[in-house]
Amino acid sequence: MIKQIFLSLAILLLCLASGRPALADETERVAVIINEDVVSVHDLDQRIRLALVASNLPDTVDTRSRVAPAVVHHLIDEHIELQEAAKEKVTVGSSELDNAIFGIEVQSQMPKGSFEPFLKSHGIELSTVREQVRAEIAWQEVVSREVSPEAHVPEEAVTERLETLKDNLGKPEYLVSEIFLPVEHPRDDAEVRSFGERLIEQMRQGAPFAQLALQFSATGAGGGNLGWVSDGMIDPVLLEALARVPVNAVTSPVRTADGYHLLLLNAKRQVGDGYSRGPQAELLTIDLTSLPSSNQADRAAQLARLKSVLAPAKNCDDLERLTKQVPSATFNPRSKVAMRGLPANIRALAENLEPGQISDAVESDANTVRVVAVCQRFPDTGGLPAREDVRRQMENERIDLQARRFLRELKREAYIEVRI
């Protein structure tokens, strides 16, 4: 299908990129049909423009021709995702879309309200972005309903992963981002690889990896971030490719069973270097603020009142609930920390506390004292991640894999006609 799209788009893209306005009936001509949905030539042109601008790619006939197959692929995926969302009665409100657009402005360091004029200056309608965002949000909700409940990782699998990491201690591990380009039919292989090589060339000229992943990767959410990986966690051929490139470099397209991978090596270290080698604890801190005019006796009475209110607490949930009864007291978000990394005075307070018990008070500033509580203790992991962190990562891996399979099944059952 990709070669067919590549060839049939050439004349059309030449017209659209030439600066000449296309005829109305030409731009509204049907480009793709996905079940009951229709993508017009105008819709396709808008998405190609968005992909070029977002990825900092030059708007030329050659570039348009090369990105068009990937854009068509994404449009098909998004329409199928939205159709499944509608089937599951998943809706995305205007406020969610507005917040997402505002988030784009914040991430891009753009003044509030400037995104739409920016798009217009490049001939892109805001609705094009909103539909892309709508599909992403809706599909995440579908996945959470249909896929996530099936992604439970059994205890023996977590144990096996921890044993693998233990065996890997001292071996290299890599912080990786990925652009994945699926090959859905053997006849598309050469064209997909060629497109991957073109993306690498654009990166060398300054195109941002995260934006290319968002626009073109089948696993582009979050900029394609895969996290830290090591031996036994990904396909060995991908690990071999990572071992050959320096930090901040991108691999050549790497073929696996499902398609081509472009891997960005963000950082490299040895397994075990990223984790505490000492005991850890989840801490809750509570601040008690006094008026500047308060004398020592007033502050002592205020602290006694706080301790009296918190006395019935059995755990940190109780402490947070009871703290709300003291207007001058506030609690801070809980944090998991290495005990040896705490300031000496805080470590001395926390070392011997029972869960849910508060410490003696220490002065935080002229008008504030702080008490500390230990919510939960974690033993030394010997350089390995905590068991719950491993389980969470494995669940995310399963969700991603099963979501891709689910989408492939929906596509196999769908009626898809590419007319361009």
C-alpha cells in the first residue's frame, strides 16, 4: 500500500506545495475511506502540513512525498481509534482539548493563545491539531478499559525480571527513545526503511526526535520514550544496535519481526548505578506555622495542640486526614527517599520512628516548625529497582504491546480504501 500511496500522491503534492490554490473539488476529493469515515485530500494536506511544521521538516514536494505514507497510516489508525472510542461511548470534552492545546503552548514556551495564530501562519487549521489530540486522549481511555485490565503481571514474572536484572548488575543499560515504523506487508519493506533513513537525515539537520516520534511513530506517545533497558528486556538485535552508537546518537533503521526501529540513545550506565544501595523510606512532613507576633509559650501550646490532634493516627493516611483539622498545619506530598541521603537532623528524627508515628519538631524557618513521619520502609535492594517499580514497568510494556495488537486486529476487520 505504501508504494501505491507514494506514487499516486506525487502530482497532487506538487500542486499543493507549489503555492497555487488547488481547486475546491480537488481538495475535497476523497483520499481515504475508513469504515464509515472519509478523509478528504484537504484533510490529508492539513495533516502533512502539521507533520512538517511539528517536525521542522522542509515543505518540499520530495519531503511531502516521503512523509505522506506515514501520515496516511496515522490517519487510518486515528480514525479506527476514534471509532472504537465511540463504540465504547468514550467522549473527549472541549475543556480537555483546550487544556491539551494550552499544554502544547507551555511545552513550546509560547504565549497563551499564540498557538492558533502560529498554525494559521503555516496554513494549518486548529481543528487539525484538536482531532489528533482527541484521538490520542480517546485511545488512552479505550486502552485503559479494554487492555489494561488484562495486563496483570504475575509474581513469578516479576521475580524472573528481578533475577535477570541481578544477573545484569554491572552490565550496560540504556535510556532509549524509539520511533517504530511498522511493516504491514512485505512489499512495503524497502519503502518503510527508506522513510526511516530520511527521518534520520532530517534529525542530523536539526529535526527533533520527540516530534518526529509523535507524528510518525506507531509508539510515539511521550516522545517515544522507552525508559531504561538492558539484556533480556528488549529484542537482542535492538540491544546490539544500541551498543554500537554513542550517547545522543540514533541507530540506523533496525528490522524486527513487525517493522523498523530508530533508537535514540539518551544515556548509558551500568545496571545498578541508578538505584540506592541503602534502605529507603516513604516520608510525610507536616509544617506548623505561627504568627510572627507569637511568643515561645504560644508556639509551644500550638505544637502541643497539633500533637494531641495527631495522637490517634495509626498511619500516614490518618495523619493527613487529622492534619486538616489544624488550620495552621499543612502536610507536604509524600516522598520516597534514601535514608543516607537525608540531612543529618532529619535522618536522626526518622531512623527509629514506627510507621504513623510523628517525630519531635525541628525549626524550618523563623515562623515554622516541621515534624516527620515514616509511612513505609523499604530494605536495601542491592542495586536493583524496587519490586513494585519493576511490576509497573512490566505492566506498561504489556499494555503497550497488547494495545498495538488490539489496534492491528481492529484494522484487519476494518474496511479501508486508499483512493489517492
